[in-house]
Amino acid sequence: MNILVTGANGQLGNEMRRVSSTSSNQYIFTDVAELDITSRDSIRRMVNDNHIHVIVNCAAYTNVDKAEDDFATADLLNHKAVENLAVVAKETDATLVHVSTDYVFQGDRNLPCQEDWETNPLGVYGKTKLAGEHSIQEVACHYLIFRTAWLYSSYGKNFVKTMRQLTADKDTLKVVFDQVGTPTYAGDLASVIYQVIEENQLYKEGIYHFSNEGVCSWYDFAKEICDLSGNVCDIQPCHSDEFPSKVKRPHFSVLDKTKVKFTFGITVPYWKDSLQKCIHELEQQSDLLK
């Protein structure tokens, strides 16, 4: 089986490369230099030339704040490019595995979000990601959509790496406590996608929620990052309105993972355990650079 992975240089793409390294299937990793997913013809050539059976789309426009001023680019990558992938998947009878976000929800209910809940994104990022989901469903290719949240890894730019640096450099820091969700280690999400492919469970089509287990605020997350990193910093909780932003973020976007656990028979790691694993990887990387 041949699997095409887009967005290979991002957090999830890198983790997909790592988890699939021992597979007997052929994984082909591409980023913008190898494949322009905004070009349907380019995707078509790539898929046909390599006899692709599965497309794993890890590419996205993820700068939530910048998206408010750059709708065209966000929509191109999060919506129109996804439609291109879906159309080619439909033409070739391939399965599209797509990654979406908790930002498709308004986040005003203090209950874990279920897959069939009404969506109501608050900003451009969430709206374009939801449009991408809708395009997949309208094209009606074979698909699995995994909505996730607060993604981080030892690769790329993310909250964990930023907080490790800030808490090492600063004596005090303010972090919002009125936005609640669950962090997701990209390695765990990659493992689930890999398992679904390798165990031939792609026929279980639909939308699934995946994040790590547990609940925390950004403040709690930052405190744990600081402690596990061995840094000393006085982190103070604050309200979101102390950091004015063009986009309103969901205040409660914990994802209900009952469906993904039951359908694929997986156990989801607790967020603190996965964070500890990631920080250990970051420390190993630092040791190699010394």
C-alpha cells in the first residue's frame, strides 16, 4: 500500500515520518517543495504516478491570529487545497485522512465536544478549517477526519517550546486561565493515524475527535511545562482580555474521545504523561547539540 503524506515538515508530518519508519508499506512524504496542494493537477500527477491508496493531509494554515488579516491564504490552504485532495481521492478511489481542529466549535458549553455537535467557529481559522471538512463531505470521497487541539511536539514552533524558553529566560510570566482544553502530543495523534492505516481500519469512515486525556487551562499547561523543564518562573494566571486579540478563541474546547477509543480500540495517554515524553525528547535534542 502506498501512502502520501502532505505537510511533512510540520509537527504532525514529522511525527508521521517517525512512527512509520518501520512499516512495510511505502510512505511518501511531501511538503510544498515536492507537492503544491493548491494545484489539483499537481496532486493528480503525484497520486497517479505513485499509485497512492491513502492521502494523509498534515498541511494547514495554523496561524490563528494572522488568519484574521489573511483570509485568502487561510482559505486556500485550509479549504480549497483540501477540496483538491478530496477530488483526486474520489477520482482514484483513495482514502483521505484529514486533520481538523477544535476551533470549529464555539466553545461556550462546559461539556466535552462530541463529533455530531453543531459547529460555529468564531474566527477565520476555524471557519476555513470547517469549510475544508465540508468540502470533503460534499465531494464524497472515502475519508476520515480527525479533529484535534493544542498540538505540540519536539518539532516546529509550538506552545511547549515557547514556554520552555520563556520560563527559562523570565522571572515572571502571565498566562491565561479562562481558556480550557486538552493538549495533544503530535506523536500520539500520528500513532493513531498510523494504526488505522496499518490495521486496515480505513473503512471506518467519519469524523473523530482526538486529543490527550484530561483537562487543563493554558495556565495549567504552562505551569507543567515549566516544572517538567526544571525552570524557575513565577507564572501568574490572567484573563484572556489582558491579551487583546483579533480573534475570539473557544473558552472550553475539550474534545470527547469516546468514539475514537471505541471504534479503533485505542487507549489515549494522559496529557501530563505525553508532555513528559515530549520534554524528554527536547532535552535529548539539546544534549546532542552540546
